[in-house]
Amino acid sequence: MKKYYTAIDPLIDHKQLGQKLKLFIFSNNVGQGLPMWLPKGVILRNNLENFLTKIQQKSGYEMIITPHIGSKKLYIQSGHWSKYGPESFQPIKTPDQNEEFIIKPMNCPHHCEVYKSQQWSYRDLPKRFAEFGTVYRYEQSGELQGLTRTRCFTQDDAHIFCTDNQLCEEFQKVLDLILNIFKYLEFYKYTVRISLRDPNKKKYYLGTEQNWNKAEKYILEIVKAKKIHVITNYGEAAFYGPKLDFLVQDSLNRYWQLGTIQIDYNLPERFNLCYIGKNNDKCRPVMIHRAPFGSIERVLSIIIEHTQGNFPLWLSPDQVVIIPISDKYIMYAKKILNLMLNLKIRVFIDRRNEKMDKKIRDSEDQKIPYMIILGNKEEKNKMLSLRRHGIGHLGVFSIDHGINLIFKETDKIIKLL
């Protein structure tokens, strides 16, 4: 990552930082691998999700929401139950003895049902359905690791339903989208991996030989056309199709899988998905599974460690703290607070009964990007004294000039998009 993201402090694990900065917690009473997000952590998550939502909307995605559970028969139909059922969370019983539900381990079967809910023409395709869908998977307790491996995580999931002729173009658009997101977040150290079938264990994969050969051929051709350096890994394909994975290096030089793009001819067949073709005949769409982050929790663990909590201003839960040197200047502080709130700057007044030096130290410790110090001189001259975390005193500015300096930086990511 660029210097902007360079840690100011000695490297601290994201679990410790999450506790120190009051972002998230774990509780044994709630259960292992089940993170709970605190108010500041929710703001951090929402900022990241809003960032991705804007990118997706510009790329023609439509947001949907699906339930956290699904009928067991849904996952039998998709093939997930036979593949993962014995090692997953077990079915939920209801008063009806003939009814069983599964807490959602993936979003794709639900998205197939959304597509199937109405008739589509070839003119309607591609359809791009996106969801921040929370899923639940039973990871062994010894494999759980902070936010990087949990039993409950939110995927920035989307499924594209398109014609065979649209497949290559759509795949390339997703590839460009992921690379652009990595650029915005300044993820520069990553490996791209093609995951194909194990040629000696083809019986473990769903679908016809013809469709598998076609899907693998498409991925190899697209990557070659894009001139992307990849490693090829046999045996790591999804059970329904080959995939392109993005492994991002963290601050401890470990690689974590984030983004993924997968080609799937099989689920459209299993769910009997159709569209009306040019000749008024029923045709089968192709399905692309994609998730640029893969897991919101995992990407945040990497961001937290890379930045050591020194988040870029657009992402930071608290952007500005106003510190009046005494209660005499509270009304002046509230005036500046309201001006900043009108610009949607995340700001608060530190009204604790503490000395100013203590408040400044605490703000530095909490890695709040900007501090505004107000006293007699600032109020009398309608000015504000501005400090930057990790840098110190920036100077004394007029109210409009000081606020505008901060606003320009908060608006930076919006202009990039």
C-alpha cells in the first residue's frame, strides 16, 4: 500500500486494534467465530459497503435482500447439501415435522429463485443481482482467526445471468471492477489464481464435460487477453464451475483470498432457469458468481492491519473531534459542529471533564484524523485551530477555510468514483 496507509505505530494485530478502537468484539457466550460490531465498527462497515454500492450501481447492478435461512430442499436442489451438508450447521426443525431449514451458507440458490420469479427475454439480459448477504459456515474451532476466518460473515455477493454470447464481456467487466476496487483501496500486493478441476477426480464436480471444458476455456482466454499473470491451481475449482481468485497480501506477508469470479453452467440447469431467445424459444442462461471482497470481515481485517487504524478520512468512523478548552466555548463549538454536520462530516464535541492535553492524547490514541481546538483567541477572531493525527498542529484557519480543507479530503473518494 501507499505511504498514506503506512502504520505510524508498531504493528498490532487487527483483533487488538478492533478492541482498542472499539470496532468489534467476540463473546464466548454468543459463540466462537461470531463477531459483534460496535457503533464505530458499524460506521466503518457501512462506509465500505456504501463505497461498493456506488461502484456497483454505476456498473448496472440491482440490490436485493434474501433471508438468512432457506428450506433444506433448496440446498438439495442446488447440490450444496450433498457437498457440504455433513460438515455444516445442521438443519433447523420447526413444529411441522416435514419442514427443515438451513441457516444460509451461501446466497446463490436464493438468487436463482429471484431470477426465476419472472420471465426474462434475451433483451433483458444480463441481469445483475447484488446483495450484502450474511452467510453461516461451521468452521472448526482451531481454524477460527479473528475476522479473517469466522462462522458468520457478509459476502459482497452478486450473480450475473447472461447469454453465452455475453459471458466473456461480463466476465471482463467484473475483472475490471475488482481491479479498480483494489486500486481505490490501494491493494497492490496480490496474486491472481485460476482454479480448475482436478483432472483425476472429475466425478466430484457437477455438470457435463462439455460445459466444464467451455467454462475453463473462457477463463483461460480472458486472462490471456487481459495479459494478467496468474498461477493455475488444479483441484480448487468450485464444485459447479472454475473460478478466478484474488489473494491479497496482508501486513504480515500472509495471503488471503478476497475477490472471486466463477463461471457456472450447472445451477441454471438444476434450477431450470430460462429466458426467451430471439426465435421465441426457451434458452438457458449462464451464471457468473462474483464477490470483489469475498468477505466484508476479511477485507476489513486487512485494512485495519494495513492502516493500523489510521484509516483514510472517507473510511474513518470519527473524522473530526472538536475540543473546546473549557465549557465557555461550547456554544462556539456547537456552531462549528452544525456547519460540519450539514456537510455530512462525522464530527463530535469532546465535552469530558478532562484537561485539553489529555483530550488531545486520547484523540491521538483513538486515531481520530482531525482535531479542532477552540479557545478565546479562536472564538474572538472567528477562527479554528486545526491538528492532524500523527502530524500535529496545522495552523489557525478561518471557519470556512478550515472546514473546507477537511471537506475536500472527505469528498476525495466520491470524486474518484
